[in-house]
Amino acid sequence: MASKYIGILFLVVGVALALWGYNIYDAATSQISRAFSGDTPFEAWAGMVGGGVCILLGIFKLK
């Protein structure tokens, strides 16, 4: 039973991280930075990749 709670927690945290990373990626300052330098902020990648990993862990914990 505790494994299901941990899985749900991973899913919630993963979705929140992925949304946070996307918000940073889509921010106006990031768009301007990408237009001039082509670099994506590290926080955006960390949020989206970390969120994806947490979502996958949550799915595997729920099975």
C-alpha cells in the first residue's frame, strides 16, 4: 500500500516539475535568450527531464 502512495507522490511531483520546466522554457526572457544565443536555460531542461523521470518512476511504482 505504501508503494502506491509513493507512486502517486512521484506522479504529482513529476507533473509539477515538468510544468515548472516548461514555464521557464516558455518565459519571455528565455525566448529572447534563445533568439540571440540559441541556449536553453539549464533550469528548463532540469525541470522537464526531472519531471519526466519522476513521472516514469511513479508509473512503475503504481503497477
